Amino acid sequence: MAERPEELKKLATIATDLELSAELRIKAMEMLGNIGTHEALLALLELAANEELIRDERNFALKQAREIIKSAH
């Protein structure tokens, strides 16, 4: 469990790296959604608020965040 925060940081960094392909950034967001923790939710919401990302990527991050919220109920 100690590796989780480091994993979240790495995935968030990949998701915001505009030098990488959109496919790789989306995959990182998907993996954050699969983690499903509160910290992953916060990371996804931060990505959704990042105006440097493409609108579709921001919407995907928001969709993943929604799925985490739904699964908590």
C-alpha cells in the first residue's frame, strides 16, 4: 500500500505530459479510475480542471472520477 501514492503521482504525471501521445495519457487516466481510491479521485478531478489538456481528455478524467463516486455508493 505504500507504493500507491507514488503510483498515483506517476500516473498523474503521465496524464498531464503533453509530450506523450493522447492514447497514453488516456490510459493513465483509465488506470487512475481503476485504482478507485479517494486520492485517485482527487487526481482525476485535478486533471479535469487542467486547462492545458484537450477537452476530450478533461471530460474523460471527469467521467472516470464519476465512476469512482458511483462505486462508493
